[in-house]
Amino acid sequence: MQTLEIAPQELDLKRLHHALTADKQAIYSLLEQPSPDLLRVLLRNPALDEHHLLTLLKQRGLTSALFEIIQHYVDEAGNSYQLAKALARHPETPPQIALGLLPRLYLFDLAELSRHPQATPDQRMAAERLIIQRLPTQPLGNKLTLARQGSAAIVEALLKEGLPQVVAVCLDNPRLKEGALHQFLSSGAASAETISQVARHAHWQHRPNLRLAILKHPRTPLIWYTLWLPRLKRGVVKELGHSPRLTTQQRACIKQYLGEH
């Protein structure tokens, strides 16, 4: 008995027709090996919902065409936030699509993306830029959370605002870099209170470069001269006395120390 073979194109047509009428569970099976044509047909199936596409976006190796179709669906749906977030953070989403979706994301979803190990460098940098742009309008509670959990770039931006409550939390963030803290201590954003926060902090107070930055700041309380000058070499103290930023009282403290030793 001769077996009739079915042409590949006929199989594809049957699969596409099935995609129009498949129930919710069958749609999951169809999405295991998606193609652009299949996905376009599935989007016309009333049984398809956001959860199907979220499951699809857990896959790797999707084509650019599939991402473009999902983006179009997101734009059409308008209120599919979870899908927009999943598409924006997928490491294989084409950059023009991912970066276009990032401004839609909530602040802390952007913060999570900026730290996500699977995010691309472009995604992380773009997320950080958007967060930093939004910082001036954020309430204190959000800034404190970002200070605790934010990336190095976000913590550096928060330091520049100079809010004592926020600076205190930034100092405990393991992503804070010494260079960023040194820059803060050399800036006008540092106050007597925030300078003393750094000077008292167990992790930062013994860094030589930070100590010198603190002692050169015109807002540094005199107590830190009293405590730290005896621990410095005499030549370093003399050089410190020539810093143009020092106040009259700070210079007097240095002269008094040098005169006594």
C-alpha cells in the first residue's frame, strides 16, 4: 500500500490554521517553536493572552522579527506593562526596541534592570541614565531605597545631592566606589554633617586619600584636625596647610599643631 506524503507547505498551512483556533493550553505548545508567521496568526486568536507571550519571552534564540511583532503587540495593547518590562529586559531584544521601552518602566524596575546580570551593558547604562534623570523629583523614601540597592552610578548621583539621610545609606552600599566618594568630599555638596558621616564610617574612615580630602574641605569640623593631624607625617601636615580651600580656623589649627611638635 502506497503512503501519501504531505508537502511541508501543507503542514505549515495546517499548523497556521490550527493556531487560529487553538485553546489556551495548545497555544503554549505552538509557542515552543515559534515563527514570525505563526506568531502573527496566534495574535489573532482570541484565546491568546499576555501570559503566553511572557512565556515566549523566557526563551532564548528568538529572532529579531519575533521581537518586532511582540513590540507591535505591546504598542497596540497599550496597557501591557508586564509584557513591556519583559521585552525591555530580555538580553536578546534588539537595542532599538529595548531602549525605546525603558522610559515606560517604573523606577524600581529600572533599578532592578541596572543590576541584572543578564542585562546588556547598553540596557544597564540606559536604565541608570533614566533613573538619574528622575532623581530630583523622587520622594525621600525612594532615594533611600535607591541608595541602599542602586548601582555605582546611581549611588554616585545620589551623593551629589548631599542629603545627609541619603548619604548615610550610600556609605553602606557595597557598590559605592572610593573615587566617587572622594569626588563628593572635594565638592561643594559636602556639608559638615555629611563629611563627619564619612569620617566616622568604619569602612571609609581609614582611607588615606579620603582623609586628606576631608582635611582639605572648608566645611570639615575642627574635631577631625584634632584627631587626625597627630597620625600624619609632619611633611604631609605642612603641605596640607598650604591648601587654598582652608578656613582661617583650620589653618590656625594646623599652625598650632606644627608649633607644638
